[in-house]
Amino acid sequence: MSSILVLKDVVKTHGQVVAVNHVSLTIERGEFFSILGPSGSGKSTLLRVIAGLDIPDSGTITIQERIVNADPPHARPVNMVFQQYALFPHMTVFDNIAFGLKMQRQTQPCIRAAVEEMATLVRLEGKLQRFPEQLSGGEQQRVALGRALVNRPVVLLLDEPLAALDQQLRQDMQAELKHIQEEVNTTFVCVTHQQDEALLVSDRIGVMAAGKLLQVGTPQEIYEQPVSSTVAKFIGLSNSFSGMITRTKSGICWIEQEHFPLMMARCPKGLVAGPVFVVVRPEHIHISVDQPCNDYENTLSAVVHDVAYHGHEVFYYFCLANDSIWTARVPRAEVPTPSLVVGQSLFLQWAAHEGFALSD
């Protein structure tokens, strides 16, 4: 892979607010890269800076080894899909997709061939003469994708592309979006606040908060090896507690906590003492009803607080001695029998390597 987009020390302010705070980032050719973060984290501003819709206060933006800071949006080899799609309501699907090609004054045969090829890719064959109001939300999103991709941009920028869809359509389109990206082999840079969306479609993810890029990595790295408590809390559900490291050995640390017995967790290199934040994912919680199992290093007494059924899996919520609520996510086939009931006392267990300690 080769670098297609490089940001170096980019800063963008809005008045007194630092929306993008010294962000440096390299995105590879053909990569599906997601910028993930809560509202106000600066992710959409960063996308607009790449597109040329906002001008950075400092830093450089390089696309295909060329600095584009001074280039207006239409002169950059990028295209953008907005959250609301911004389709032309008075134009047919064909004319919406063909708009950019017509602006380039391409010949009618070239336009028709390109539009028909793109319509096939985004599964809109047979709907080219319809108007946007005659389409479903998912179909409108495909029109926006087709219009953005027909010009063959070097980088396609997507700003919350699935946010306007209902949950079922959004889930369907997540796989569709990844399929289209792989078919056209174009670099996608997607802004989203949806964790599941980013984890599913991305080759790599950059997590932002308060204008800063906190971590960049594969979905597995971001989920299983977060570099800070902020990343750990934002990516997926987590159970957590704070404590003090008493000793470490072979990548495992022992942690004291006021309300719990001595705990054990994975310890990042260089972390040897002091306060830590410990995270245990819900899928790593093992439920022992009658007595603790000797296979796990960590055991907590708990009381069933609530039960939520999610079809193929069940979420259990437990109240601990410090009044915090912890969650266990259990596949439907592994649900304890007889069923757990609210108020029932039991034990929550996990192996030392299934929890991880963070310095903040």
C-alpha cells in the first residue's frame, strides 16, 4: 500500500474553539478509513478541511504527494457525500449521477456508459428515470454514492453517510458500502459516531475527542487495545473500575480497589505502578451461579439487576458492592439454565488477560 492522503499537524479553530488540534494522519491508497468520535469531537471539521470547504489555520494536507492547502474544493481530487445526500429533486436518477460528467462537458455516449456502469454498481438499474422523491432512503443514498463516484475521485469523503437511515436500512447499507468501496478500489474516508458501523466497514479507525486524534488502528486494535480510558469508554460497551497497581509480572498487573478483592489484568508495557483504569468487556464476563469456578483469576459477588433479550444474545445487568452496574453479554445458546431472575445473587468472573489496565 502507498500513502494517498497525509495530514501533518493540522489545526482549525472556530473563534475560541479548537475544532482540530494538531492532527497528523496518513491514509493509504484503497483504504476504508473511518474517523470516529462523539458530537463536537472535530471529526466533521477535519473532513471539511480535507475537502477544502474549511481552510486550516496551520499544517499541511497532501493528496497524491501534492500539497493542496491552497486548492479550492473543485480543484482537489476528492468528492464528498453529505449526510442529507443533497440530491437535485427536479432531476432524475440518471441526471443526478451524470451531473459531474456534464459539468466536465463529456460526450453523451461517455456519460451514458459511465452512468449505466455506476447504476449497476450501486444497484439502481431500472430506476434511472425516477426522481429522488420516488426512492427509498437507501436508494437515495446509493444515488449520492453513484454521483460522487462516477467522476472517479482519488478519495471519497463521507460525512455520516448512513445517519439518515432507520436501523434496519443502516445495517443493510453498512455491508453495501464496504462492497462498493472494494469494487471501485477507491480510498474512502468516512466520518461517523456509530461504533458498530466503524468496526464493521473500516480497515482502520481514527478515534477523535475534543479536536485531538487519540488513537489510530485496526478495528481489533481499537477495541481490544485502547490506549486510553476515553477510547475504551467510547468504543463498545465496557465494565470498569479504578484502582492502584501493587505489582506487575509478565504483562499482568495486580490492582487494589476499595470495594473489590485484589484484581488481575493485562498491563501495557511501561505501566508498573500508580493509579489505573481497568476495563472488562461484557463478552468476557463469565457467570457462575452456585459457586466460583477455579478457571478464572477474578471473581466478584453480584446481584442480578435486569435482563434484556436481544434475539441472538442476552444482556444481563448486575449490581456490585460499590453500587456500580456491570453488563454481561451472553450468546443465546449459552444462557444459564434455569433463567436468572432479578435479585438473584451470583458471581461474575473473568481471566486476567480478559481485562486491561490503562494509565488514565
